[in-house]
Amino acid sequence: MTTQENLTQALDNEYKSYSFYANASKTFGFPFNQIFSTKLQDINALNLHLTSLNIPIPTNPYINTILPNTLEETLQNAISNENTGITLYNTLITQETDMRALDTFYLLQAASFNHHIPTLQNFLYGLRQNNKNPLEQIHQGKALLDETGTIITQLQNGNLSQGELEGFLNKLNYSLIGGIILGAFGAIILNEFLNREKE
């Protein structure tokens, strides 16, 4: 594959992504608008390379992208699209020798991997947590509180290993109850250590 073909493939991917996020931003707003704002920069970066090589810039064929019906499906599609883009850039990187093009491919791939996918996954996780049955959330919270009591007792008796503590903390998420427990648990740990220092 030539640099022209690689850049054109990358631009096609970014056009598709740009159109998807443009429509998702209008329909749902956050978090799509946050990612959409970076996509025009990605397209411009690729267009600069094409222009420097005197390669005609193709038009965007994806203007009328149709979204799924729900926010959850749209998030799932967005994550799938980003993963497809990462796979594409893996291929383009292995067959490219132009250093400027390579740098751009690495940057676009890193943006998907380090920013876009985590943003979308976190929002999807939050959406699913909010859509859970309230009784299910209460049961989960009660189980976590019960386990917190056990962990605190072990800590006070000096029977809590570092592995057990890390395992428990890993179960806490960023939900309200997780934040409350983590805050309270952190205060208890601090008090325990302060008391031990006094002794």
C-alpha cells in the first residue's frame, strides 16, 4: 500500500467517525459532543498530509449516518467503531514508511485507545448502573456494607492482609454508595493507624 492509499483509508475512517459523532451529539449530547470536537482536528491533520503530497482530498460520503434507536446502542456502536479504527491503524502503521504519516496514525490510534473508548465505556457503565432495578441496587449496597463491616473488624483485630484489603477496595466503584463507603472506610483506616502510632 502507498502512503496515499494509507492516508485515504485513514481519512475515510475519520470521516465516518466524524459523521457518527456529529449526529450523536445532536441527538444525545454528552459524551459524544466531547469526542466530536476532536474529530475535525483529526481530519485536518490527514488533509494536511494529502495536500503536501498533492493528493486530491475526497469528500465525506457519510454525512447522513443513521444512529441506533437508543443511547445505549449508540454508545455500544461508538465503542465498536473506535475498536475498528484501532485495528485499521494497526494495519496502516505496519505498512507505512512516511514518518509524518506514521506519527499521525499513532496519535489517532492513541486518542481512541486512551481517551475515546474509556470515555464511552465509563458513560455506558454509568448508564447501565442508573438503569438497574432499585431493589437490586439496594441488595448490592447492603452486601457491600456487610462486607465493609467484616473488613473493618479484621482491620481492628490486626487480621487483615494487604491482599484482602486490595481485593475489597477493587470492588468499590464510583457509584454513590462506593464513594460513601470508601470515604468512611478511609477515615476508619486512618484512625486505626493513628491509634497504633500512639500505642
